[in-house]
Amino acid sequence: MKTLLHFRKYGTGPRVVLAFHGYGQSEGHWRGMAAVLGPDVTLYAFDLFYHGSSKLAKADSPLTKKRLGELLGEFLAEQNIEKFGLLAFSMGAKFALTAVEQFQTRVEKVWLIAPDGIKTQFWYALATYPPWMRGVLGRAVLRPQRLLRFIDGLAQRRLVDSGLVRFAQWQLDSREKRLRVYRSWVGFRNLVFNTRQLASLLNRHVTPVTFFLGRHDRVIPHAGLQEFIASLRHAHTVLLEAGHAGLIYDVGNYLRQHPEEVKW
């Protein structure tokens, strides 16, 4: 099987934006946002691997930043794109930040919605770094009862936020979802970033970065991103009265009311 990074094109404007969705979503989640960005923008919305129509030739081999950069480079050459902006939600930020590193002189603007990949989340580190925990998660794809009881026990003891527990339980309630969790977490574990180097790069190239964060987000808490945001000279933060799951739509509603936020 050949690797395929599937995308859909929305609009025909002169400004190009590459968009990467979050976990459990697809490129279609950006359809409404394409209209919000207006007629000056062409939006290329990608399916992440293990989602939608994107496929890795070796589904169980971790994706490297070098390989992702090669795939994006091929796309940019095929579409004759020189300069572009980046838009990403949650796990999709790992793809967008890789693009920042790989094509630093070509990125004009970055919008990050509750971005994953900047501060390592406890659950992600636990699931991907210790080999024994990867085994636990792998076995849970077929037999999830033990893992679900463990998560429920944490909730009962109030060791983790109840909203985060409900989010985890929802992501594990079918075999298809559990397999996607396992493959995504393990498959993207090499997409990690040195935040000091990343901030230096963005500052050096005077790249504007806008963060859209949810005040009630328990999956990507806004407090954990403040140190990185403060290290950027050209950062702007919009804090919305929202949680995590529907944040793309909350951002879309906000931008309809504040069209100046999407101007270059």
C-alpha cells in the first residue's frame, strides 16, 4: 500500500492555508471554517493518518518529522504553493508545528486551536513512552474492561478531572476508536518539539501566531501553554468560554464576529 496524505480544497483565493484537524475528526470539520476565512483564502484541509482517507504504507511504523516533511513538500510542489499559513486543532498541531520546522521561511501565519504537542500531556506520555504501557493499551484494543475499570477508579478517587475521564471513556467505547487511539498515540509519538528552539525559530522569522484556547478545556488546559506563549514575540491569545471537543466551531463563531482576526 502506498502512503496517501489525503486533502480537500476549499475556495480559490490567493492566500493559502493548510489545515489539520484533531483526534477523531476528518478534513470535513474545516468546511465551515473555509467560509469564515473568506474569499481571499484557499484552504487545503488534510486528513491525519489513521483518520479519513489518509493512509500510511506501514500503518504500525511511527511517523517521523522528516517523512512528514517530505510528504508535505511533495504536496506543496504539486500544488505550486510557495507561501502559506497554518491552521490546526489539538493533535493536528503536531502536523502544523512540523511544517513550521520544515518550511520555516515559507510560513506566513499560524493559528493554533488548543494545540497538542507543545506541552506533553500526562496521559499521552504514559501511553506512548513506557513500553509496558503501550502493551497495556494495545491489549485494551481487544479487551478494554481492565483499562476502563482503571480509568473509572481514577475518577472515583478524584485523581483526575471527571470531564477528562468522560472524554477518555468516550474515546474508548468501541474497538474502532480504541484502535485509532492506539495507532495515533503510538504512530505520532516522534512528532515532538523543543519549545525553546521552536520559539526561537518563530521569533527569528517574525511569524505571527494566534492561539485559540478554551477556558474550560480539560484535555489541553490553557494554563499549560502560557510559558510557551510568553516566549513568543508575535503571539496573540483568544480565550473562549468553551471546552475542548467543539472548539473548532466556537472559534468559527468567534471569527464571524471578529473578521479582523483572519486578516494577514
